[in-house]
Amino acid sequence: MSFFRTYKKSELKIAHGAEPGEQRWPFVQIGLPTPVYLMQLERDVEEDATIGYEILTADLAELINFSEGRYPPLRLVSVDLLISMPPVSRRTFHALREVWTPPDGGFFRFIVDDQVTLDFNPFQSRFDPATLQCIFKAPPAE
């Protein structure tokens, strides 16, 4: 599970920015070095109209569920990836094209917009690349 860490100096100080007792922040900092996904979703509301949504999650299972269409009428349109990669210590933002994972879990492989392959292995386990299965592949760009 991820958590969000916020800072007092980043809170909005304007009176109309929050209800009484409510705090709002212009940004949050992700506290763990896990990949964070920004999923773009859409659903039809009329014959010629759709509504778009953006959901931020660190849960790969949620990305899988949306990619497999388990939450109709919402459709997964694209996914972006926010991740910290060695040797860069700051987070970078990428368009995520593919996600591969082995059947027993524990190791993720991401193919991002610049065709770089990122390997994320939080448990430092060995894996057989032949067992990797694609669980998400972005539609081709139009």
C-alpha cells in the first residue's frame, strides 16, 4: 500500500479553497518508490458524447481490472507511469505502452514511450523471462 505525504507549506491558504475543517493541497508527494499509474478512462454518456476520467493508483491489480473491462461502462484508454529510475533519483513521467508480469508475481516489466524497458523487482527474486505474460498493451497511437 502506498501513502501520500503532504507538507503544511503546500496547503492552499485561500478561504474558498476548502470547506470548514477541510484541507486541500496543490500537490502530494508519493512516499514509496513504487510505480504509480495514471489511468485515463472514458465512458459514453450520449450517442456522440463521452466523459473522461483520470485515476491515480499504485495498485497493479486495479490497472489489470480496468484493462480487462471489469468496470463497465468505464473503458481504459491509456496509462501513464510515474516512476523513479536509477540512476535518476527524481521521478519521471512516461506513457506506458506495455506491462508484463510472471504468473507467480513479484517482478514487473514495463515498456514505456521511448521504448525503454524498465524492470521493477521489489522482492529481488529470480525470474524466467519466458514466463512473462502481457497483462496490458496500449492501443496504437492514432
